[in-house]
Amino acid sequence: MTGHEVAEERRGFPFGTLILSAVAILGLATVLYRYINGLGAMTDLSDGRAWGLWISFDLYCGVALAAGGFTLAGAVYIFGREKYHTVIRSAILTAFLGYTLVILALLVDLGQPWYIWHAIIYWNPHSPLFEVAMCVMTYTIVLALEFSPVVFERLGWHVPLKAIRSIQIPLVIAGIVLSTLHQSSLGSMLLMMPETLDPLWYTPVLPLLFLTSAVAVGPAMVIFETTLSSRAFGHKLSTDVLAGLGRAIPYILGVYLVLKIGDLVFAKELSLAFSDNPRTILWWIEVVVGVVLPMVLLSRPSVRQSRPKLFGAALLVIGGLILNRFDVSWLALGGRLGYDYFPHWMEFAVSAALVAWAMIWVIVANRLLRMHEAAPEEEAEHHPAPTTKPAAGRPTAS
């Protein structure tokens, strides 16, 4: 089998695509069942436990894991880190799909989803939830505009392509501002639950912790997604690009760790981390496995220059963030609320279907669109500007 045939076989994913399609179709059927029979027929949620898997995974995790879009866009277009230009399109696509699926998940989770547009009309500027709703809606539009040049290139629409590129920097700035606001406001929502959230997690700096952890997981998600897509679709990707992303993560995690531990010390509540509360184990897994271990690993050049090790370290960061979001929005709420909850299988089906649909659209995009663009300096290297010949009869400068 030739190398070209191997690449074609990798790009095919016939069995994997079949599984993804089955999961996606099952999810659609489950959503249809929900709209016909109501939430009570397909969830184990209740008036006492209104937050469950969909809020923890689809909303809290989904928004944070889509942070690669604004972090990488800021690095490339604001701070001039052009070597990451090759992966910016993939990062923005993942962010756009992430936010789109968050909105779709809310349409399933809301008791009266046909009123979701009320946030646009009936403002409550004192509510963190209002700020989250407005920013998520607006940022999804910004991401669509940021990704639109990839589609316009494919369609050959030069006029709208030129128009979008002329406002690229304002779009990136708007995306950074909107992301900063709602990533932190998701933490602000939890500040309204001092009596229900476990004191080991409850802190006035929750908004800052949410923002910092989202910024840290952004590069990790880019490493994760680009590693998988390069293997699946045969994209060539420099290890130096991924290593550079990995180099930034320990510094951000360090800030997060100082905030997390420092807050407990300052509040004189560090003893909570050593209590006999079973949820303390979850807190230590968060800190050790999701923060300290990847900090140590990614501080070593040998780890950053090894794609398997770098991929594994990125998975630790992603896993740590997912556990943190599950803890603060579900697991650390359970015992203090007094209500038992475990998701119905249809809740799992909906969340799995959202992930499946995202992966299907990633496959479609990589097949139809130019998802990996060379950095400007690489373009100049491979396509040098033509030299200008002096006009005939005119002397050249000596």
C-alpha cells in the first residue's frame, strides 16, 4: 500500500463516521422525544435538582473548552505570534462549534425554550446570567464572522472576503472582550449559592478562577484537536508550534494555582482541603492531576518536543478543567442540597450526540475547506515576490 493510499484510508474514517452518525441520530430522536413528552419523561432532574449533566458538561465545560478560539486569536492577531497562524482556523472552528452546541443544548435543557429570545428584549443588567446570555449570543456571531473567510475562499466570494479581512482586528478584540466577560461571569453565577456550594470551592475569586482556567485550557485544546486532525486528515504540522503552545500553559496554570491555594490561605480555610469530607478527594485530583502534574510535565522541553507526551499533558489539563466544572456545578452541590441525582440515559444520549455532531462537522470542514493556512513568513518563503527587472535603456544603480 502506497503512502498516498494510507493517507486516503486515514481520511476516510468509514467505521468511525458510521458510529458518529449513529450517536448523532440517536440524539436527534431523543431530542424529539423530549419536545413531545417534556423534560420529566427523559431526565432525572427535578425542582430540587434543576442543574444536571447538561449544565455541567454542555454549558460549563463546553464554554471553557471553546476558549482556544479567543486565546489563539489574541496570540496571533494582537500579540503577533505568527507561527501559530497555521492552527488558528482549526481553533476558531472548534470554538464556533462549541458555542453553537452550547446554545442547542440550552434549547433542550430549558423548560420553555421558545422564550430563549427574551434575554434580548427583557434586560436584567444586574444578573450574571443575563451577561452570559448576551455575550454567548454575540460571541457566537463574532466566531461565525471570524471563520467566514475560510468559507468565502472556498466559494470564491472575493468581495465579502475582503470586507471581513478589513475588520479582522476589531472582531478579534471584540471576541477577547466578550470571552473575558462571560468566562468569568459563569463563575459569578455560583457566587449566588453560598449555602449550597461546598465551602472548599466557594470563594469570591471564582470569576477570576474561571477565567484563568479557561485561558489555560485554550492552548491545551488546540494541542488536542490539532494533533488528532493532523493524524486523521494528514495535515503536516510543526512540532515547534505545538511545543510553543505547551510552553505557555505552565505559567497560566501557575497563576491559577496561586489564586486557588492563596485564597484558602488568605481566608484561613486551608484546613478544608484536609477534612474527612469525601469531596475533598475530588478537589485534590483537580489540583494534583489537573494542575500540578501538567505544570511539571510541560515545564520540561523533552515533554514538549514529544508529541505523545505533549498530547498526554494536554489531556491532563483538559481533564482537570472538566472535573472542576463538574465539581462546582454538580458534585460539590449534591450533599448540601439534599437531593440525589444521576443522569437518565437520555441525558447522556443528548450530550454524546452534541459531541458527535461537532466531530462530524469537523470532518466535513477538513474535507471541503482549507483548514490549515501557512503563516505569512512561510508563504513568503515558499512564494517569494518576483524581482523587478530594470526597464530597457535605463541604467541601473551601481
